[in-house]
Amino acid sequence: MEPSKELIEEKIREGRAFVARWEIDENLFEGYLTDQDKKLPQPPLVKEAMTDNVMDLPRDFSALAINNDFLGIINSRESHRVYTGETMSLLELSYLLWCTQGIKEIRGRAYATLRTVPCGGARHEFECYMAVRDVDGLEPGLYHYLPMHHQIEYLDAPDSLDEFISASLCGQAWTAKANVVFYYSAVFYRAEWRYGITTHRVLLIDSGHITENMYLAATSIGLGGCAIGAVDGNLCDSSFRLDGEEEAMFYAMPVGKVKAEDKSKEKEFYAFVDEQNL
């Protein structure tokens, strides 16, 4: 049965309030202190390796043909859903990970990580996981990025990686043709420790910084991708060994090799615009 108009309007009002009126009610929360205010122990800056199957990533990006024309990159950046099927190099994958979650230095003894992307309070409450389909030197399967030492670890291989990718992104079959799908989780307390009950709206804002860097980094080396919010959190959490409470998956971005000749194929995703004369 179709939900009532009143219920839909209520949910819309709740969503608007979450975005626009997220400050705490001083009357309800008088005297409220965050765990940082209370001097409680700080959570770890990063998640430790989950396995012993860890691999160092290359750090010398001088061999990549990086386009340094920033305005050109900005102007040519677009979402890509069509991929060539060519193999991505390990150096290209390493570059994308560094540009989106790489740690440049540590603030204080172990207070915060300063990374290649901005984040409120330098909390960087995100973890990056990957479904690797076609990267030179890597076995296809599920991986986790370890930013503290710029490493990746192999986690597992689903029975059908392509079926997993499509199902994990709510049936979007085109995603299973990317070289790599990057998945982002939130380790909530990493930010809640500092910001408490005002954390979660800003967390979503900060996650956009990651994928925008991914768009620009990918464009700079001739790759392309498309950020996706339609993520099956339950499937992703179980597949990447997350508990779904303290850490949960919520965002993804397939990235792959692209070519200009496929521009017409990209337009097919928006054929409905012409068909419906929008």
C-alpha cells in the first residue's frame, strides 16, 4: 500500500531539519559535555589490520602521466559509468588511495591525522574498503586500505565478485565493470568522541570531500568514476566484517579505465531526458 501523503511529508520535514537545524537544544542538553570535554580516552586514529595478508603500496608516482592542469581537470571532470575493460596498474590504485585518504603527518603525539582531504576537526572517521576486479598484481576480491603505512590487506573473495558488487550497490549492474569499487565506512566514535551528538550531519558533509578528491585524482590520470549513495549497508557490513553499529558502510565509488569515444554510451544513461522531453 502506498504510504500516506502525511507520512511522506513528515519524513521530508525530518530530513530538512537534520540538514538545516541540527544544533542541540540548549534547554534539553544543558551542561552537555562530549567525551573529549570529559577527558575520556581518545579512540584510535585508524583501524588496525584485520588480517596478516598485508601488502605495501608503491609511493613514487613519478612514472604516472599526471595532468597538472588544475583548471583543465576541473572542467573535464564528470561522472563515468562506462569502462573500457583495460587493466588498472597497482601504481594507479596507490595514487587514488593516497589522493583520497593518504596520511601526510600526525598532529601532536597521536591526536589527529592530517590527510590529503579535509575533515572536521581532523577526525577522519572514515575507512576505505575495495572490491578489486582488475588491478595488475592483485587477486580479485575484497580489500581494506591501511593509511598509516600506505598498505592494503586482502580480506576475502565472494563466490561471484561481479554479483556482489552489483548487489551491494542496489542492482546497478554497470558498477560491476569498474576496475575497483571503493567503499567508505564511518567509524562513528572517532568523531563522536570530539563532537558528540552534533557529529552526524557534518560526517556526511566530510565524506563528500573524499569522493571529490577521487573524481579529480582519477581525471588527472585518465580514469573515471561515479560516486554512489545507493549502498546496501547490511550486505556490505557483513561482507567487509563490519558490525554495522560502531562501524557501518554508507558510500561507494566505482572507478575504472575510460576513453573519450564512449561519450555516446554515457549519454544512454540519460536517454529518458530526451524521451520524456525534460
